[in-house]
Amino acid sequence: MKIIYTDALIVGGGLAGLRSAIAAREKGLDTIVLSMVPVKRSHSAAAQGGMQASLANSVMGEGDNEDVHFADTVKGSDWGCDQKVARMFVTTAPKAIRELAAWGVPWSRIGKGDRTIVRNGKQETITEREEAYGLINARDFGGTKKWRTCYTSDATGHTMLYAVANEALKRDVIIHDKKEAISIIHDNGVCYGVVVRDLINGDLIAYVARGTMIATGGYGRIYKQSTNAIICKGIGTAIALETGIAELGNMEAVQFHPTPIVPSGILLTEGCRGDGGVLRDKDGYRFMPDYEPEKKELASRDVVSRRMIEHIRKGKGVKSPYGDHLWLDISILGREHIEKNLRDVQDIAISFNGIDPADEGEKGWMPVLPMQHYSMGGIRVKPTGESTTLQGLFSAGEAACWDLHGFNRLGGNSVSEAVVAGMIVGEYFAQYCQETHLKTNTSVIEEHLEAQMDYLKEILARDGGLNIFDIKDEMRTIMQEKVGIFRNGEDLLDAVHRLEELLKKTKEITVESKSMGNNPGLNEVYRVTKMLKLALCVAKGALQRTESRGAHYREDFPKRDDMHWLKRTITTWPNPEDTLPTIHYEELDIMEMELPPAFRGYGRKGSLIENPLSAQREAEIEEIKKTLETVDRFTIQEALLEYELPGNLKHKNERVGVGYA
């Protein structure tokens, strides 16, 4: 029996996990990060377009601040987010991006004087302020009122991940890669660590810690078409679910990005459209202004993806061997701009499709189609990042339902959340580890290790004749066809029944190799079983939610229903032998919101069933503002919604021309 003890244990080596590890090390805690891959290959590196933070350096971001970023985030979430968490996030984001600059992230910077931009398909000249010269630049992104998305050309996640990983190594964070957590060690409602499988030799190891954090990213690979890396299978989320204690939140909230390239599914950043690129149909016609006259290609991702599929359904898609698609045209930006700011996009298009997007005219148009991209759902946690029901288990980043994004995430808020949550949740996590002493018994650890060893042996002993890879393929096809961008009750009910049958069939497989180590068949059985449980959480949550909100769109219930569905979906798996998840709901209190529900400003008008409490809360807010009209915006904001942040993270942020106002 191999046991490794540490103070702070973090499962996942992406931005959220590594930044949390830095927070733990800064408090002098022995810290171990577990990762399936070398940490600099974590999926955070795939982020292209940028990180949102209200710096307001560029003239196109002038007037931006935490309040504007907050409103954009809440509207983007379709009022599904935790507004207290959104406030914590927008206040910390400017500090996070400046910290990253100090750590070596080479943010694209503002040049002097005039520069040419493309807006609404036309070139314009803007003049940057003299005092902003050399400061961090920003580009436009979907669902935002200001240009707020800071970037390093179109390799933002790569530069961020390398900088944060280097800082973690500099602080002597211990990294154990090629390790996969397959079970959580817990006793009497307290988490004590994880059981880990060494992916090289198959050995099981118990990692025991004062506090454990899951930061393993999303679960996109339960879908057939996804921009996610192949490691994004949601295993960290699934092992929390399998405790029978930890809760998951909003699992049906799955985002589809408008512009992955066809057929590989590799992401083409939202920065393409933010910088002025447009979407075209089979006739070369720019169609988005017909659907979204104000935001056009830069409505929120859920809206743009639906509009694209809607347009294809009208017969306007481009025929191809891989199905219908649409075109993304960035040639209008010019070769110089593309080779400076969108060079990864250019490299992807040339390498995988033989298309140079800088070529003028339709020769440079890139084939795109919406595909699964981000998981808003995850391990349900408090604003501190600790599980609502399992003490000592924390989660951050895409693996968590913190709940910053509600039912739709704004572009640029993902890598931003990863680093910001690493700062905030990492601090609370470190405090917990400092104040907690291990009280577990070695027999408890041994019991969990033996249970997992018995489970793996039992998998190898199965002899039902079915192939786990066939089961996985069928699961992913069901999710793609039945639980996609457009959903309806009939398809969702069918999906739940078929996924449940597939889960049962995992007991009837045969693994050809009987080796414990270096055995892909064995790996797939325990992973696919966990993925099926997550898929059932998504499908059943989508079936029961009889409304449309954010990325969850029901064709048979096309309206957002604030009267009956202003609530968070909470999912558990109480018994290991269950074949379906258990679902209940957590109400969102309008009377505690800083921004009560209303029309988002984009998307289909008239698709809202209002709650009368929204008007009541709005009137209450106006009265509060009247009584405080002589004070600053910070005092007003605190009167509307109180929130806490650790350390000095709540300090005011400085901006060009306005100081700390």
C-alpha cells in the first residue's frame, strides 16, 4: 500500500490548478499537483482569443469598469449565475492580468496614435490616447459593451499557462504527471484525498492531504464533436459525483462555440469575429445582421451558434462530405493583421484545411460549424470554492460550478475565471489547509485503495463480449444528436433511456488484455463508465428543465421562464448501483440580486416569461440609488450586494484617466 502525504493536494495542472498551487505555496504549505499530462500540455494552452479584465486602456474600452463587466457577465449567463461570485470575479480580474504581466505574459500592447480596425465589415481609424501608449491592449468579444478581452495575439492560453507553470515551479510546487485520480477518499462527510492510478505502470497510490482541490477542466468529450482536448472527459467531476455526497450544478448547461473549423473541430478563436471577421453562407452572404441587428457576429456564443444552425436549416449551408457548414471570413482584416494577431488561426487553417485565411475573397474563407466547447456545469461549490456538501473538497475552473457563468459563458471569461479562481479560491483553499489537521485513520485509506483495486480486477474479469469503444462511440453520438444546440422533450427522453442502457452495458464488456498497467481497454472502461454518468446528468437535467435559458434551448419550451425556472440544477448520485442521477433544485433569490432579470439585449425578443419580483427588486434598487446619489459607485454597489474577498483583492483598481474612481 503506497500512501503519499502532503498539506495541499490539487488534481489538475491547468491554469486554475497551478494558480491555486501558488497560493498554497505562498502560505508555506507542501503542495502537490497531479496531472494526466505534463502541465504545460494542459488544455488551458488551447485558449486563443484572450482574457477579460476591465482595464479600459484602449480608447475602445474607455468607460469600462467592474460594473460594466459585471452586467455583461450576468446578462451573458442569462441570469443563471451567482451574482456575488460575478462581483468577486470582476473585481479581481484586473489584478490578475497585471500579476500575469509581472510573471512574463507578453500581452499585446497599445501603440501610439492612429490604428486601423474593422468594425461591421468596414475599416475605421481610431486614435489611441497618448497616456495609454505601452499599456495592455484589448479586443472586442461577443456579448460585451466594451473592448475588454486582453490578448497575446491568438495564443493567450499558451502564454498564460507557461508563465503560471514557471511560477509554480519557481515556488517548488511538486508536480506528479501521468497520474489519474480515479476515486475520492472520504469518511464521515470529510474529504481526505484521492486514489490515483499511475498511467505508466498501473499502480494505485493514495494521496492524502489536509485539503483537496479538483481542477480537471470540463467534460466536452462526452460529445462526438468537441473543441476539447481528448483528456477533457470530466473524470474529476465524475469522481466527486461518485462520492454520493458531493453535488454537481447546472450540468445541462453546455456551450457550443460558433466557429470550430470543419472537419477537425479545432477552435478558431472568437477573436476572429472580435477583430472584425464575418460569417457567410453558401451564397457568400453575411447573414448575422439579419438575425442580430445590434450585436451581429458578436452576440453571445449561445445566440450565434443557434442562429448559424437556424440559417443552415433554411438551406443556406455549404454542402461538404462532412455535412453542411458555413464560412468564416477574416480576409477583410488584411494579411498584416492576420499574421500578427491571428497567426495561430492562419496556421491551423493552412495545416488542416490547406486554406490561407489571409487570401482575398472566398479563397480564404474557412469552413466552420458550431461544436461543443465549454461546460458551465461542474462540482457545486460555495463562493469560497469548497463543496457545498463534502468538507475539505474544493474545486476551481471549468471543473467547478462556482457559478460564474450560469447558463452561458462569455468569451474571454474562461481563462480569466481560471486564473481569478486560482487567486480567490486558491487563497481560501490554502487557509483551509493551514487551519486543518488530518484526522483520518490509515484503515480508511486502505479501504478506499482496496475498493479501487477490487473494482479494476472486476473490470478485467468481465466476459460479456461487448466492446467499450463501441459503447463510448454510441454515447457520444447520442449526446451530439439528442442533447445538442437544439433540444426537445422527445429526443431528450430517448437520450436518457439509451444512455441508461449503455451504462448497464458497461457491465457486459470484455477487456482483451488482462494487464493492470499500460492497458487502454481497462482505462476506457472506468473512464467511459464515469463519462456515461455525466452524460446522464446532462441529459436528464436538460429533460427536466422545461424552459430555454442561455445555451440550454428547448424547441418545445422556447421561452426563458423566470416564474418557474430561475433556479440552479443540483445533481447527485447517492448510491453506486443507481442507473440514473437524482436531481433537485436551488432557488435563485431575485430580491438579493444586484441586477434583476430582464431582456439580455440580444437573442430573440419576446422569449421571456417575467417574474413580477424583477420589477419589485428594480424599484427597490432605484430607491437605494436615490438615497445614495451623492456617494461613489462603490458605496452604492455595496448597498445593493455585499461580497467578500480574501486579502487585498477587494482593493480598488486603477485605470487610465480616472485613477481609482
